[in-house]
Amino acid sequence: MDIKGSETAWIGLGSNLGDGVANLRSAARELIMLPGHEFLKASSIYKSEPIGEGYSGNFYNAVISVRTPLPPRELLKVCLRIEAELGRNRVASSDRVIDLDILFYGDVILSDPFLVLPHPRIADRRFVLEPLAEIAPQLIHPVFQLTVSELLKNLGKSQRVEKLDTKAVI
């Protein structure tokens, strides 16, 4: 954590129900408007095919970074609250109005029943790495000691992700 008592958090946003682009933008606004938070960067919006079974449509994805005074678990609680306020139902299905994942919290490495940092599936998800590489290509994964660009290159082209012709999520 830096000397001002805040840390940079990188948050992945995803949606595949309703107006996905609007859902991402609403969630991003909520995150950057939190008291004591400072908006840093936002990626473009990307469209991706779902990975796994049980999804009814393509996902829209983006990544933002904020400086937050909240410790990791408190930031997770805020993300879950924003998801609930925007209509996320964690019980009904795999489809989601909004999904917020803390990808990185500075260089913190954490593993408990509620939160794993860095996010455990970053290196396997093009829909996370593409937008993250757009805004933070040299960000270093604290476990793998590889940059986001290197992780993306290592992933190959197995997943289809398309950058939309829109402005950034914010």
C-alpha cells in the first residue's frame, strides 16, 4: 500500500444480460464515484463468447483501475453490493447483468475462502487480458512475474474477443 493509504485496484467488468454496454458503464460509474476513490484508467469495451456451459449470449467486458482506500475484502464487499444493486442474481443462473472481479490489488497476494488475489483465472481468460493489456500492458502479475502483455501472448488465440467500436467504458 502506498504512503497515502490507498492502493491501485484493477477490476474486471462483465455482462451478458440486458444492455451489456450500459450495465458495464453503470457499474464503472458506481466504482469510481465511491468516497475516497480516484479513477485512473478504463479500457474499451470488448465482446466475447462465453466460456463454459449455461450462458445464453455473448459477454461484454472491460477493465478499470481505481485508487482505493479500502482494503481488499472491503472492496470485494462493495463490488458485491454494486452487483446486487444493478440486479445480479447469484442464485438463478450463470447469466449475469453484471459481474465485478478484483483482478489485482497492487501486488497483494491473498488466498482465503472469500477472495483470491490476483484473480486465479486471469492467465486463462482472453476477455480479461485483452482489455487489461490495452490500459496496463506492463503490469506485472505478482505470482507469475510476467507482464499482462506476456500473459496475453502466452494464451494464444484460443478465445474469440472483439474490441467494440465504442469509447472507453467510462
